[in-house]
Amino acid sequence: MSTFEKARAAALETLEAMKPLEPVLERAARRVGDCLIGGGKLLVCGNGGSAADGADFATEFTCRFVSDRRPFPAVNLSACGSLTTAIGNDYGFDQVFARQVRGFGRPGDVLVALSTSGNSPNILAALQEARDCGVASLALLGRDGGHARGLASEELIVPGTATARIQEGHKFLLHVLCEMVEGRLQTGA
């Protein structure tokens, strides 16, 4: 079997294994929709590829997902290099997202945190800070959820051990979440 066929088979297996996540995804979409329609904002964070996926997710709300509509506030906490490096330098890299959650987050907002392992110290700190600040949270995790399991208001744990397949699962879930919320954002209801 070629590398392509192995990867394709593994991706399909991951997608099939995510079927039980549908009810959680529906609750997460309701939470995100309520947040944005109610005047709140999304705070999105992740490291590496998860940061890139989070950036795309935030863009879908502030720019557009399918068709033209008003923009909604979704902030990519990985975006500002000067802020990230200042916090990392002054408070430690573990605090780069938590400090921003504390500064920007308000009740009614939602933190969306991505971590394929669920063990990134800065993601754990951000989820804890969200809890402390009264900010709801959605964690997209992989494997067994790691140390982040149980810290978020809602969690979507993609089964498997291959980082690439988990990231593909996260991307799929984020796009489906956008599709679920988009109609509400178009009508404002």
C-alpha cells in the first residue's frame, strides 16, 4: 500500500471514529452562536499547526465563512508576535495565552483552545484562566485528552495517536462548527 493510501485510510478511520462527537459539536456550536449573537467574542489559541488551524477558524468569523455577512469578533491569541514574546519573556511561555484570556476575556465570551496532545502547559493555563474568569471554553484535543481533559466547558477529543490525523480531525470539526453556526449569524437569531 502506498503512503498516500495508508494516509487516506487512516484519515477515513479517524473521521469514522469521530461520529460520537456530534452531540458535543452541536452543543459547542450553540455555545459559539449564542456568544457571537449575544455580543461576545471568541478567543482562539493553539501551538504550531494548531495555532494555524485556530487562526483559520477565527478568520471564518471575522471575515466570512460562506457568503457575505457582518463580521463577528474572533481573536487569534497567537497572532501578535510582540505581545506573545513580551508575555513569554516577562511571565514565561506557559502564560502567553492565559494572560491574554485574563486581559481580553469577559463572561459571555468563549475560549477555543486546540492541542493535539492536551498537555501543552500554555493551553492548560489558558483553560484554567478561562474557568477563573467566567469565560466558557471549548477544547479540541487528541489522543486521550491529556491533562486538559475535563478543564473545558465542552471538549472534542479526536481519537488516535498520529498528530497529522488529529489535526485533520480538528480542522474538519472546526469547519463543521462554522457550518452549524453560519445560518444563525446570517439571521442574527
